[in-house]
Amino acid sequence: HSKAVKEAMCFMMDPLVGKKCCYVQFPQRFDSIDRHDRYANKNVVFFDINMKGLDGIQGPIYVGTGCCFRRQALYGYDAPKTKKPPSRTCNCWPKWCVCCFCFGNRKTKKKVTKPKPEKKRRLFFKKEENQSPAYALSEIDEAAAGADTQKAGIVNQVKLEKKFGQSSVFVASTLLENGGTLRSASPASLLKEAIHVIGCGYEDKTDWGKEIGWIYGSVTEDILTGFKMHCHGWRSIYCIPKRPAFKGSAPLNLSDRLNQVLRWALGSIEIFFSNHCPLWYGYGGGLKFLERFSY
């Protein structure tokens, strides 16, 4: 498992695609399978064909186990946008030659006319006796800007608390890119906040289970959780090491196997007829068309 975590960290720390990686999914291998695999517990088509194909689009789906996540993706944040490279112009022909392929790329420089400076108007005011000195405009602007930023900070703090819960220390930790906690927080305050966060009623009237963390209200909450991450523009990665990283126990008889497949099928149908249907959910976001079609 330690090597699997290291491989997942290598993908997430990659300078090209690491910042947009929401999770690294490993294939699940099973024990107690007979030589002929009469109940198809290995799921060869799913793990060795479908998941590899999805890795070439926007990444594999989350299967509920054998996965390493990025915190920002679990917190419901959008994936960072990649900067587009500057457009290239064709310089293969001289200026006097007109090329039908590169004619549209050439842009003529337009003369930029500078606006004429307006004449400064001087206003003369009569000073009255015993008049209190007026404040400078710069001081008034700075005070107004400070008040606006303070109000905006209070509003953002209230929104974050409604989203993540009534814990200022935890809310502040969600904004840290590299994780961790605030340096100013003492161990005693961190322990107190941790006890408060793990309470049963902490998630009430928040976005936990709706937009943050694992999504509730579905039999196949793993598929729904990965689907919402892809809708936020994140990309997942499929890693297949030589040695199986995660192993599980497979059903031993036909009835258990049928119950397992039935639960997966009912969960997929439930998502299809819910508000998170892949046909219309997440349009305008970062979900690619082929990835949507696969869901």
C-alpha cells in the first residue's frame, strides 16, 4: 500500500497534469476466485478494458475502493483552469504574398489614437471662518475600500460556514492549497475543533453529502461522487501496478454474486432517473462529451 500511495503522489505532483488530478484509481483484484472464474468476479471487461479507455478521455470512474483523493476535489472546488498557449501566426510567406491558408491569421496593426487629455478645471471655493478641515479623498477612498473588503470578508466567511459547517479552523484549512492547519492554532484548540467536527450533528444544514465529500442518497454513491468531480472539470487517472495494490474478497456463490450485480444496476438506474442524470446535469462545466456518454 505504501508503494501505491507513492505512485498516486507522483501523478498528483506531475507538473503538467497533476494539478487537475482529483483522484488516482487502482484496479481491484480479488482473492478466493477459482481457476475458471465461473461467476466473472475478476471483472476483466470493466477493469482491464473500459477503465483503460476512460483513462484516455477524462479518467476512470470511482469504484468505491482502491483510490487516493485530492482534498480540493472532495471539498467541491472547481479544477484549476489551464492557460491556453498564445496563438501562432504563419510567417512562411513574405508580406507581399497573399496566402489563402494564412491570410486569415495575419492581422493588420491598427493605429491607436490616444485620447486627448482633458483640461483641468479648477474650482475655487471660499473658505468660511471656523470651518472644520475636510478629509482627503484618498483617505475616504481607503476607508471605503477597507469597509467593503471587511464586509466582503464577513459575507464570504458566512457562506463558507454554511457550506463546510460552523468551524472556523476547518474552514480556514480548506483554503490552504498544500493542506495542513493554521500555524497560529494551538494543539488544544485543534483538538477541540476536531471533536466538534466529528460530531453527528455537524453536517446538518450544510453542503456535506450534497456538494462536498461523498454524495449521499444513492446506492452507488461512489459513482455519483466521481461523476460530480468530473463535472467540476477535474480529471482522474488509472494506475495499474504490476503487484496488485488493493485486494478484496469475491462472492463465493451465485446468489451473492447476483445480489452484488443487482445492487450496481439499481444504483446506476437510480442515478439516471435522478437530478444527477448524465444527460443534462453539469452542462457548461468541465465534463467532456465522451465522458458524459460513458456515464
